[in-house]
Amino acid sequence: MYQGILRKSHFLGTKIKSLRKRNNLTLEDISVRCIQIDSSSAPSVSYLSMIENGKRVPSEELVDAISQIFQKEKKWFYDESLEDDAIDPTPISNAVKGMPLEPGFLFSENLLQSAIPELLAQTGTTGRQFAHLLIRAHQESNQNRFPDIERAAETVGQKQFPLSLDSILKITKKLGMEIRWFNKASFKDKGDTEKPLNTLVRSFFDAPNIVYLNKDLKKVSARLKFDLANHIGHMVLHGGDGARAPQVSGGRTTGRRHDADSPNMDAKDVLFAWRDFECSYFASALLCPKTPFRQFLAKHAYSINIGNKIDLTTTLIMRRMSSVSPYPHWHYFDAYPPGNLRAVYRGNGIPMPWGNMTMLSDPCQHWAVFKMLDTKDPQPSAQISILITDEEKKLYCCQSIRSKDAAGNPHVLCTGIDLVPALLAQGIDAANTINLIEEQCNKNNGAGNIPDNIKRQLESISKILNIGWIAEGAEKEATIICSRSSSCPRKKHCLGTPPKPKLISQLDRIRESLVV
């Protein structure tokens, strides 16, 4: 048997390497997954490396385990009638789309310095909002990977996982931080919407080393751990100089000064917003160090309601997934009623269902985050969605859950992935898959059962990525969604009125009548 494997193994390692890279998995990821399937035949990282480089031939048991991971038949690995895709290790990327800054002279630093303040003033965009927009664009372009902050957190926490409250308190003591408590109830604040929200000042930092914590945090230790980790981040990354905003739940995100909502943005607005991001990312990396947390997620198939097992909030679990997952094509929304996004991450380039600066007048009501706001069910819900725009069709899967923030406000957390890169990585015609699902949806007013053959594809992707809620979503009806309900792409318009045809301008009419 071994001799038979040996004779057909010339490209076996190359194929394994190609599949691994196209699915953005590390050698360690494969080793852990093999242990879960068959610990007796599971290889070490170094042995896997030798297999990929053709220096060792895997046992039949190991090939069987790897075939389960990548949902391929065993004979595929021994087939030497090679296809280009089978041995191409280049990962499939889906970069966030931008716009060309051309002609270049109009986007010079001097002109932008003059134009941006005027733009903010005329549109009513605050300096704080614009700063957060810049940071989000930076975060998305890096697909939420910041290794320098990861290393700083790992140095402090020594990759302990899970990290207990006592361990975090020991870290604060070691850093010379002093903790003081205050007792302030929540209050009403308009926030970023017209509707007032319960607002709770959770904590703030006073230079050089004092952390003030609201006694309300004692009710939920997971929130207390995050705030402490957040301020530890400020101490480590910024020397505890106090140049950062308080931690607030509910109302508007506070800025550096009382007029932080002014359109007159200066460099400190950006500095404060960036530091808030750095501290938040540090806290996530400290509480969920990359390697052990990735293994924990793999063990639980990326379930979003596992925070109680390690005393962490669902918000942190969901946001951290996008940073540690080997699959980079994630999005995340934190939605507050009636239609405002308090936190956004779109590493997969998905459009925003609502605004995060102002409310939209025509949001699509079929997004999972929209539907979850109207339910009282505390259980998470998965959804397969086809998003149709004028330019393209995309296929997403998300899982959403209704929750309450520290101030008691209801909101919906949603995390999801773009399925197209995963389908393409397996050599599946993604466009055909989307069209078949869309056809079923249009037969049933925009939501329909997924065909059995497509369901098997999605179940296979669920196993490869080890994300259980993809298979859960495949068992439910898929839904057609869009960027704006006014341009609904469904055959039967979701608002009950057919979309208005695009009008040809008078200038275009004149041009068409004259140009032959």
C-alpha cells in the first residue's frame, strides 16, 4: 500500500500546500485540525512542512484526515493529471475597493488640508466622525491585522488564555497602575441619532497611572476585564499620558474636549480616535491571544455565544474573530435602533446596510441586523444572503444576536463572511452558485430554500473553514438583500412598488440625436 502511495505522491505535498494557502491556513492550523480528527496520525508542524516540500510522504491515515479538512476525495490528492488551480498556492484576495486619486495635483496635501475642513462643515460631519472613518479605512485595508500591537499584548500577557480577572489585576499592579472606583448612574444622551440613549461612563484614565472604574462594571466581570485591559493598553502603548477619551456605553463617543462635535477638526481629534482604536485592539489581543484563541474558536466551530466559557463578552468574541481567523474576508456590525451603526468593520468590502454618521431614509429591511432588531429572541441566528448591486452579485453568510450594552440599550451584533473567495478556492463556479440561489429566491418573493446541490457546497465550505453557522444558514431560506431598498433588485419590489426606470438626461438625449 505504501509503495502505491509513494508512486502517486509526486505532487501530493504541492496540492496540500496550495489548498492550505488558498484557505489562509497555517501549518499549525492544519496540525490542530488533524488532532481533532485523528490524534494518532496527526503530524507535527515540522513534519507537515516536510510533506509540503516533498521531503516526506504522508500516511494514508493522514491523507484521509487532510481530505476531511479540505473536503476533497482522497483520490484527488493522488491524481497527477494536474490542473493549474490545483498547484497554485496564491491566496484569493478581496481587497477593499477605493477610488483613484486622479488627477494627482487635485489631491495634493495642500489642497486636501484646505478642502477637508470645508467638506466637514458643509456636510455636518464632525471631526470625531471623520477621524473614525479614516481609522476604519486603515483597519479594513489591513484586514484587521496589526502584528505590532499583538506582540505588545503577548509580551504583557504571556499568551495566557483564558486570562482571569485576578491575573489582569496583577498586571495592573506590576505596571504601577492604581485603581479607584466611582458610582455614577446612567443618563440620557442623544448620541449620534435623534433618539436619546441610556449612557454610562464606564471608566477613564487619569495620568500618570490612575484608572477610574464605575462600580456598575462589577455586575459583569467580562466588561470589567475588557476596560482594565483597555487601560493597560494605554499604559503600555502610550506611557499612560492620559491623552485618550473615557470609555462610554450608549451615547456619543466622547472626544478630547467639549466641542469634539465641532467640524473644525485638528490633529488631536485623529490622535485621540487612533489611540482609542489601539487600546481596544490591545485589549482584545491581551484577552484573546491569537494562537490559543484561534484554537479555541476552531474547537467550537466559531460559535459566537461561547463568551461565558471564558468570561468574555460576545462583542469581543465576534470582533476578535476577524483578527485571528485564517480566512480574511470578514465583516462586523454593531447596530442600534432605529437604524444606526455604532461600530463597523468591512474587511470583505460589503456595503453598509445603514449609516454610521446619519440615518438612511431607505435602508434594505432584509439585512439580518435589521430583522434581529424586531425580535426578542436572545439566540443567535444565521443567514445566507445574496447582495445584488449594479456592478456585481455577492454571497454572504452572517450570524447575528440581539444583546444589551452596559447602559441597558438593546442592539444587534452581527459578524459574517464573504463566501465567494471560499467557493473559488475550491474550484467552484461562484457566479453559477449565486444565480441558482437567486433563482429560487425570486420564485418566492425574494427568499427561498437553497437547492440541495448548493447546500452541499456550503456545508463543505462550512467544514473547510470550520465555521459551523455557515451550515446552519444553508438549512434556512436564503435572502436577497441590497444596498438601498429604493433600488430593490427583486423581481417583486420589496416595498410593493416597482423600481423607477433610469431617466435619460436632456443632455444625453441631445447627444444621442446628433451623434451617429
